[in-house]
Amino acid sequence: MSIINIDAYVDYLMQWLGYSVQCFVLPIKTAGCGQFWMALLFVAEFVLFLFCIFIIRHIWREKREWKSYQQRLIDRAKIADAETMLKVQWKSGDFFEDISESQLAEKMRQEIAQVKNG
């Protein structure tokens, strides 16, 4: 089992960095730098691809949220049919019909007196 020597790894990174800097400052057609430019091109395309995927997902999510919002507005605006509306319509518990306040007070006094007398 071989253990990677950190110094060897750092040396490799430094050589790669020197190669990259050298190829970056030289013209594109320089011999031996094609691999660097192709790798750089692939990395740039990959980053652009990820960015486009991010933008497309964001637009798609906003479109979905807009559609669900519109559907909620449509659902909220729906009104039930006449039969259902009659079932849920408020009906007053008008037990006293057309009775004046004095007559109502008198009925209440009579009820209280009946309860007290037992």
C-alpha cells in the first residue's frame, strides 16, 4: 500500500500551475498547450451549462408558482350552486316574529316569574 507523499502532490500542483500560467500567456496555437485550452474550454462550457440549468429551473419554478396562484384565485372565485347556497344561507332564529320591545320585556318577566315560582 503506497501513501501519497504530500510534498510530491504539492510539487505536481505547482508544475501544473506553472504549465497553466505559461499556456495562458502564450498564444492559443502554441505547441503543447492544446490540452490546457481544451480543458479550460470544457470547464467553461460545464459552468455555463450549470448556470443555464439553474436559470431554467428558476424560471420553471416561478411559472409553476404562478399557475398554482392563478388556480387558487379561480378556486376562490367559484360559487356554489343555488341548492347548496340555500343550505348554508343564514336563517334568522326569529322566534318572536313581529313583537314590540315592551311585549318582549313582558314575556321575559313572565318567564322569569315562572322560573322563580317553580
